[in-house]
Amino acid sequence: MEPRSRITLALLLAVLIAIAVAPARGEESEKASAAKSPVPIEAAEKSPKGYIPHQVDSLLIQDLKEGGYVILFRHAITNWKERDVTEGDFASRDHQRNLTEAGQAEAAMLGQSLRVLNIPIEKVLTSPMWRCRDTAQFAFDRYDTTGVLYWKGPAFREKRIAMISTPPAKGKNLVLVVHQDQWIPIVPGLRRDLLGEGDALVIKPKGNGKFKVVTQVTPMEWANLAGVSPIILDGMTPDSTLYQTLQRPPKER
């Protein structure tokens, strides 16, 4: 065979091979491209690990009016320049971090909002620390304290789980005023400062140690649903720093 014929035949074979393998390479390219593509947002939002829902609307309020929920409030705004001096010293507020004037107003606004919304409350339980007790007092004008909402450890953890997994009295809701840290090991997705001061988690007890976190609610979301204006304490005016603080989202305070 002539050298030129051999070259022509080799080129022809190369072209045929290229045509034969081209679709396979195309498929590999598409697969590689698909692998690099991000997961659609809709899919990522449906089942993220440790996701706390945040959907507040009139349907939520209607459900709460029918009772059967636990509303877990983190205490209202505090003075972070103060510190808890002695662990478990419940008697003296002088050795604790306390509510600021804005925190007192925030708690009062929370209570007024729930009253306007006609959300039935069976009882109010709080940590024995004064910032929780004061939040309950300003909001609901009543409370009972329990060390279960303060102390850490496996035994207290199990009791806290029982609190939020046991349905309250029919047609009523249970209110808990708490510290965030004790709930981080219990509530999936909860991390430090995700729950702002004054924020709440609405929880549906399922019995036998099971529960469902329905949504997170901020103080201003309660107020907006109720049509309640921020509470003005003595010395507070609509243009004051405290008043404006209450109207900002918790993460911006």
C-alpha cells in the first residue's frame, strides 16, 4: 500500500473513532456540569439540617387560640455590662444580669400583644433568675419559678424535654420564660444567639418526649399581628433611643 494511502486510511479511522466517542464525552461533560451545579434553593430549604422555621401569620395565631402549644420565651433585653456573679444565687438581683428599661418595655409589649390576640395561657413558668422573673411579671403579671429552667445536667435536661413534649390543658397554652443555653442541646438547630432576647419558639408537644418546633417569633412580630405599639414607660418618648431600640429587629439591637 502506498504511504499516501496509508495516511488517508489512518485519518479516516481517526475521524470514525472521534464520531463514535463524541456522544459519550458529551454525556460525561453534562454529568460533570450537573455535579458542579448547586442544589436548587427550593430543595435546600425543604430539609436543611437543624433548621428552625420562621413563618408568622394569622394562621399561627388561630392555632394558638385553640391551645395545645408551649410558647418558650427567651427573657427580654438585658444589660450586658452586668454579670451573674454567683451561679445559683437567686435571691439578690444585684449579683445578676438584669432587664434594662427597654427590656421591661419589651416584656410589657409582649404581654399586651398576647392579650390583644386572645391567646389563652394555662400558666407561666420561669427560671428563678430575675431577668426571667421580671420578663414574666411585666408581660403576664404572674408566674411560678422552677429550677428546672435554670440548672444544667442530664436530669434537668430530661425534665425540660418533658415540659415541651407534654400537651398543656385542653384549650390552653403553656408559657416558659427561659435562658437560651439550656435549650441548645434540646432544640435541633438552636445555636447561641439565634434566639434573640425577647424572641419566642412556638412548640407543639407530641407526647412521649417528642415535640415539633413550629416557628420562631420576634417581639415586633407579636406586636404587628396584634396592632400594638411599643410600650412607652415613664420618661420614654417615641423619639427616644429606648423606643427606637424596641422597634429594631433583635439582631440589630
